Amino acid sequence: MSGSNLFGEIRRFARTSGAVGGIAARVAGERVFGIKTDRASHAEDLKTILGGLKGPLMKVAQFLSTVPDALPAEYAAELAQLQSNAPPMGWAFVRRRMATELGADWQSKFASFDQEASAAASLGQVHRACLPDGTDVACKLQYPDMPSTVEADLRQLKLAMAVYHRMDNAIHQDEIYKELAERLREELDYTREAAQMRLYTLMLKAHPDVHVPVPFTGYSTKRLLTMTWLDGRPLMHRLAEDPPQEERNRIAKALFEAWYVPFYRYGVIHGDPNMGNYQVRPDGSVNLLDFGTIRVFPAKFVRGVIDLFEAVRDHDDEKAHHAYETWGFTNLTRETMDVLNMWARFLYEPLVEDRVRRIQETNDPMYGREVAEKVHAGLKRTGGVKPPREFVLMDRSAIGLGGVFLRLNAELNWSQLFQELVGDLDVDTLAQRQAAVLEEAGVPPAG
């Protein structure tokens, strides 16, 4: 590690350690010494601190807010509200970074380049530009010193998760941390993201209601990603206008395809179900954005997901046990499996019922949290569980996407959509299909 990166990491650690230390002290004080604290108030302070930071700690906070029991409920609720809205870097920074990435004459390569950022995200900011041939593009430029920032934030994350685990052992966090760390480090490589963008174009080419940006190799580097500009409005803005049910259903169907066609046909999942990653086009089709967090699963894992669905549908405990082992769960007692099945029934319920319905038919907005709390209590009672790495993004995507369907108030036959995708899934065929598209897109191996 260079000296500048080391000092950057130290500065980052110092800036964030107070926030993480505050979590540790208050959680420890309440659970070990019986000291009552206003956790909701502290969680709001934490959100304010993290929301002002550029970088992955904010992204991690959003991620953890969707992983059941990774953090106390009060913190999860506040962190779920974080948005990637840190103020963008100024034009002087943009000029220097673009010159570093494309050469001193970089501006001559564009017909125009907006000085003001159109969006600011956790790892970089986006500028709209136009190529000499008239193509409108989005240029995503990574913030400075991000590798050292990632490492500093990962140390803070490890500390926070370790402290929480000492107070509450229902979920063993080791694999969750490893998965987060590997995905975040991969996300720094925009060359990988460009390949993953090409991968999604290939996988979704037969689905015209989902649009994926096209990367431009000659205008992209490891820290600069130039892609076609997609016109569309943020999904939340469109929902605020109360669109008709038909449009809500079309958007939900497109998002279902965007997530689950890649998973069930190719063993690939988009691991960032953030509302900011969807745009709605005037015709009701959707733009899918941000391909930094992509997970490739072994074909047998996909088969295990289907096996668990069938086990829930058929009330087959033996098949459920086999499915959990396929996923990577180990040393499962019957009691622990019964608790996990409670969560599986919650997730799979819309897929079991062959009829048009909402994703959740109760009007209680806390229903999902109540189920999670019952599962949490059950896991504590049975000695806890260690989720395999593969489980982390899969579970997060299911919860995150389910939350989007809930906001859309979509009414679809989810079971029919699922069955059309799954069919008679053959593990060998999926593995061959996966290898072919990964090679064609040029996606490097993970790790």
C-alpha cells in the first residue's frame, strides 16, 4: 500500500470510528450492563454522519439495512433511508481525473461534456456528455482514493458486526462480511462493471421491456465508465404520480424479468435492489442501472433455490433439508430448519399461489419485520445459524425486490411468471449456458 493510500485510510478510519464506536458502546451498554439508551436517536445521528460521506460505508449501510438481523432494528430502519446523495466533486477534480484516464486532450474526444454532475453516487459521480458521432453518453468517474476508502470502511464494518454479534448470536456474520468485502472490492473495477453490463445485455436481449446501457471501450478505464445515456425518470418520481394499475403491473413484470431471467437461466443476480437503480421510460418499460454488484452462482445453487420452493409448496421437510445443504448451510438441526422454513414460506408464498395477487396481501407494513423478528428469536433459541456466502445477495435481492413490488402495489400471477422461467431446469444445461455468456461478455472470474 502506498503512503498516500495509507494516510487516506487512517483519515477515513478516524472520521468514521466515532460513529461505529457509538454503536458499540450503546449496544454493549444496553445488553451487557442494562443501561437504557435512546437507540432511535443515535441511529438518526448515525444516518446523518454516514449520509455526508462519499464512499462504500454508506452503500454498506444501505446493504445491511436489508439483511435481516445484521444490525439492530433501530439502526436498520434509519440506515434504510440513506440515499447516494453526497455532494459531487468540483470541475477541477473532474478535469484532473479525466486527463489521467483519457489523456491531456480528453476534451477533444467529446463533442460536449457537462461540467456539473448529473448524479452523485457512493463510489463515483456521473456526467452527461456527447460523443463526436452525436451519441449521448453517461460518464461515471470514480472518486479519488477509493481503494483506501474501501479498506478503511471494511475495517469499521468488521468491528461493528463483531460487536453486534457478541451481543446477539442469532446470525453468525463471518460469511456476510466476506461476501460484502469481495463484492465491494470488485465494484471498484469499472472494467469489470463494463463486462457485467455486456453480460446483462446478452442475458436480457429477448426481453424488450428491460433496457441496459452499452459501455464504450475506448472511453472507459478501470476508474472511468462511459456508457449510453438512457432517458427515463426515477421510479419513485413516477410512483408519486399514482400511475394506473396497468402501468404498475408492466413495471413490476419488467423488474421481475430483469432480476430473475438472469438468475434462473444463467445463475447470475444483480445484487443491488436499490430504488435508485430503476428508471421508467415513457412507454412503461424500465432502465436497469449500476452493474457493479453482480453475483455468479453455481448451477447447483440455483437448483437448490427451486428445490426449496418445491419443498415449501409440498410441505416436504426432507427436500427442504437437502435444499439448505445445497445452499451451503451446515449442521442443521430439525428445530433450526423449522425456523428457516418460516422465512422460506414468507418469501415463497406469492410463488406458491397460482392466481393474480399482490406480493403481500396483508395491509400491515410491519408484517415482514414481524416475520423476521420471529425467525430471529427462533434462531437465538436454537443456537444461531451461519448463512453461507451465496445466501447473502440472494436473500437481499428477494427482500429488496419484494419491497419494490410492494410499493408498486402490483397485481400479477407471480407463480406463473416463476414457472415460465424455471420449467424443467437442468443443472448441466444452465452451467453450459452460464459459461458461454460469461466468456462472450468477457466477465473475469470472481476473487
